[in-house]
Amino acid sequence: MTVNAAIYVRVSTARQADADLSLPDQVAQCRRYCEQRGWEVIEVFTEPGASALDEDRPVFQKMIDRARKPDHPFDHLVVHSLSRFSRDALHSEFYVRQLRKVGVELVSITQDLGQDASGEFIRKVLNVFDEHQSRETAKHVHRSMLENARQGFWNGSRPPFGYATEIKERRGPREKKVLVVNEEEARTIRLLFKLAIGADSRPLGVKAIATYLNERGITRRGRRFSTGGVYGLLTSTTYYGKHHFNRTDTRNGKPRPPSEWIEFEVPAIIDEQTFNTVQALLQSRNPKRVAPRIVNGPTLLAGIARCGYCGAGLVLNTGKGGVYRYYCCSRKMREGAIACPGMRIRMDRLDEIVVNEIAARVLAPDRLGGLLKTYTKSSSEQAGQIKDRLTQLRHAHKEAEAAITRLLALVEKGLMDPDDPNLRERLVGLKLQRDELTVEIADLTKRASSDQTSITPEKIDRLSNLLRDKLYNGSPELKQAYARLVVRQVTVKGKEIRIRGSKAALARAASSGVGNNPPAVLSFVRGWYALGESNPCLRRERAPS
């Protein structure tokens, strides 16, 4: 009677499999073993680059399924050693019993233990030793990888999109590699952030960016872009030069706490300010925080109009037949008049009032010049004011940096969950505030060292004409985008409408221009508040003294 056998061979790493170090030798020795006993080898199962501590090995599971077939394909499963079969004592015993139920015996050519009770005992002891040795080896390898990352070297996995690896030095037979920019892929990364920030057009969301790239045949190493892939690239700190190793437990896929991350510097593809701005844009579109209709809809005051009674946002509501559209208090609509007396105003009426008042009281060249008068003085005229302002800004910058440090310390101590959306929102907000302060400090420092003002009457005139044109004649999307440059919040209470905006944002737009699109993220610095000149329908809030 013919005795059939199958051979299972395995190596632990893909590098071993690529180098062909032991797989052919394992197969050859197992074949000789079978030939000496007259067994016919009907199949060889080869598992390249798989850990024996993991039972979810595709070839291994295929072999177990094959052994269970009703046709009883083989009588023996031959391995070079028990550690090739499994290094987990529990898994090993489970699958040995599964094989014996269908009449298949596991045979190690280097460990002839026999089938009696003593052999069974020794096999189980060897399995425990194999598991211990494997876990100890993994621990030492992981420790060496952590140290390698601390020294700024790459640990051998495929580099992130936008990067390649090169050998920096050799230590004996070992090659120490670092990340370098892959210019061809880096151009795609820069394009991603450029589209997200709206450098040449309206800022795009992750789906629109994926569509844009796919329509133009731009791929990610041969694969088309997806919304998840675009989001992952836009949120990776690696691209502004901060890569984190050891973020995930590779055995179970679970994230590790930030206190265990290893941060090291890599060549930056974008600057940190661009990265932080994009994070704020992504958060502003997060459906958990802002309804998609606000992000995608062309409603002029979506997201910035609020009820003056309770502070809730004003949402769009349609009248009978959908002919008329109204801004209504969202809290009153949810909870009734007992929660808030609320208000209801026709959308076109409120939009018209806000645009007309901004055009007349803010964007008229003489009014805009008055709002920005502190920015249009020469440095010799306002040296003392600039010095005081710089002191305030630097103090605020230090406070923002300290707040970021405190938040990160709470995460490292385990007092806050790194995946908490409130934490992420707070961090992004603080970083944006820090970046805004950095820009204003640089601007004031530049003006303090020059007798020339960067904002001239001609620039103010040009900005005024551009914004008025876009607010009156632009598409609904452009109107909304430019309104967000000028207006931070519109509060409606009875017949009183208060409009708040940012002087610093207007000053930067006047100084450097806004191109075809306004900045997508509003400034965190102090806002403008028009003075006096109330009318029956609209009054402005005075600036605090």
C-alpha cells in the first residue's frame, strides 16, 4: 500500500524568502527523508515570510484544509522541525489534534520523538521552548529596531509614498538606510496638499481630490487613489518631517500609546504650517462636527450665522412648496419655543443685508483703509505700538506652545486618549493659532525694520474691488468662500444683526493679495468690529476697550 506524504516548509521573513536561504534546503532534506521510507510526496506547501506565532498563515491554512478533504490525500505531514510547523504551543497542539482526527501524523525529520507517551511529552515541551525562544527573539529584534529608529535610520519596511531609501552607512554586514525624497512621488504629495488647501481654486475634499487625480491618470505606485488613501496621506506628519515609528502593534494591528512612539526627522516635502492648515480644513468638513450640507452647500452664511438668543447655529428651512428659504434657529426647531424664542428670516433677505453692509461699511476703500489704519502707518510712526504688540504676540505664542506641550504630556501619561476627537481638534486649533501668531510676528518684525508700509492705498483699493466683485458676482461657492474671509460670525437677534470679522486676515490679504481664492481657514487673531452708524435693521458690536 502506498503511503502518501505532504511537505510543509517555512521561513520567518520575506528577506529570507527573497534570498532563498533555507526553503530549497528544507524541501530537499524532507524529500530525502520520505524517499528513505518509501513515502510518495504528493504536494509541497511553501510559506515564505510568515511568523510561526501566527496561525493565520494562508499556505498553512490551505494545507490544513487539504488534509481534511474526504479523499484523504496524505498520511503524513513532514516538516524540517516542529518550529517550522508552529512556535505557539497552544496552536501547535490544536492543529496536531485536528490532523490526527483525519488520520494525518505530523513528522519532524530532525526530531524523531516516536508516538508513545514519552514522545508526546517531549513534543509538548519542545513546543513550549520554541514559543519562549521565538518571543524572546522577537523582543530583542523589536528593541534593536526601536534603537535603530532613535538613531534616525529606516527599519526596512516599504518607505512611505513620496520617499525612497538609500544606504547612509554600513556597520559590518548591516546596511543602515535613511529616507530620502522621491521627487516624482513628492510632486504628487505637494499636489495633494495644494488641492486640499485651495492654492489655485476652491479647497477640495478628499473625495474630490481622489477623483481629480484618478481622472488625470495619477496613481499611487500603480494603484488608483481612494478617499481613505488620500485622507491617510493628508494626515501623515511624515510629510512635514516628523515620522513616528512603533505606532502600531504589528501582531494584532492595535495602535500603541504615543508614549511608545519613536519620533525621528526625515526630509520634509511640505512645511508644517501647510500641514496644520489642511488638518483644520479636514476637521471643518468632518460630518461629526459640521453637517455635510454646510460643507458642500452654496448657502452664503452656512456655518457662520447664529441665533442671538441662544447661540445655536441657524439652519436652512424651506417654506411651502420650497419656494422660499429661511434661516431658522436650530435649537428652536429641535426643542420647540420653550428652549429658545428663536427667529426666522428669509435667506435672501439676510444674505442681501450682510453683503450690502459689508460692501458699504467694510469694503469701501475709505472704510477699509480706516479699519486697517494701524497697518498703513510707517514703522517710524508706530514703533512703540509695534514693540508693544510684538511683546503681546510673543507671549501668546509661548502660551500656545506651552498648551500644546501640556496636552501631549497628558497623552503620554495616559490621562487622555490619543484618538479622542476633542484632543485632536484642540491640538490642531492650538497649532493653527501658533502658526497665525508666527506669521503676524514675522510681519510686524518686517514692518518694524522698514520705513515702508506693506499696505498701500492702491492695494486697499484693489482688495476692495476684488472682494466686492466676488461677493456680488461670483458663483454661490465663491461667494461663500469669500464671505468666510471677511466674516467670522453673523448673529441675528430680533432686528439686530451683528457681524464679526478679522482685521489681520484683511491686512494680510491687502498686503499679499488673495489671488483667485481667499484663505480657506479663518484667522485666530483678534477680529474687527465696526463702530457706530446703526440703522433700523442692522447694528454692529463695538470693539472691546
